[in-house]
Amino acid sequence: MGLTIEHRDRLGRLLADRDLDGLLILAGSSRDPDLAPFVGSSHLGRSFLLLPREGAPLLAFLTDMEREEAAATDLALASPAALDIESLRPREGRPGAFWAGLVERAFALVGQSPGSWAVAGHLAAGTVVEACAQLAKHGWRWSEGGELLRLWRKYKPAARSVS
């Protein structure tokens, strides 16, 4: 699976044009239409994807039994252990705080410092708003990423002629 070089470059240009450092996709499952183009036919439950403007994408999955499905995406992975998910379990009653903790740990795993990111995905809107508000307290700035993804999906690499 993975991203083609052309699609990765296109996403980078769209992010740069908007002065964004990356795109975060928060999803309740791999069937989320914003996440699906990146994970293909892999079957995942709650998960998220960091797509930094520079550097490799990182797919975070939240249960160990999804390890093989996540690995089939050919993306770099953040496992539940790498995210230290067990220490965040008490926050699960507050979904926004739980997701903010997960995302903050994933950012740390890839060496991202606070910046401007777009957020997309179809996780519950209240959860996304709360998570972004929690992360904003640490310097992260957020914008809506649906339009950016729509433009990215419309991109068709130019056909190359064979001479």
C-alpha cells in the first residue's frame, strides 16, 4: 500500500500552501473515508494517522490484536505499548483527553514539536474538539482538514509517456 511519491509530494505542497506542518486523521475505524485511502483494505478499529509535511507518516493502532492488519499498510507504526496506552486508560471516560494523550505521545515518537496542523477524520466531533483544545494548551494550532483531503483525493498524477 503506502503513499506514492507523487501523492506524498502533492500532500506536502497542499500543506505548505496553507503553512501547515502536517495532517492528523482521527478515526473510529479504518472504514473512515479520510483514513481509508492510506490504509487500504486493512481492518482497524480506533486509530489515527500523523502525516507530517516532512518525514514519514505514522499510523497508531490501539489494540495489539490489530498489529498484523496495521503492518499490512506498510506505514510506520505506533503500537499500544509505544503509546503507553495503559497509562491513559483512566482518561477513557473523557474521550477528548484520552485522544489528546495518544496524539501527544505519537507526536513525541516522531519528534514533532508544537506547530500548525490540520485535523480530519470522522471521530465524534465533540471528541475531536476536546482533544484539539487539550493539545492547544501545549502550543498546537489546529485547522479543519476536510477540504485539504478533498483536494488531495482529486489529484491525478500526470501520465508518463514511454519513449
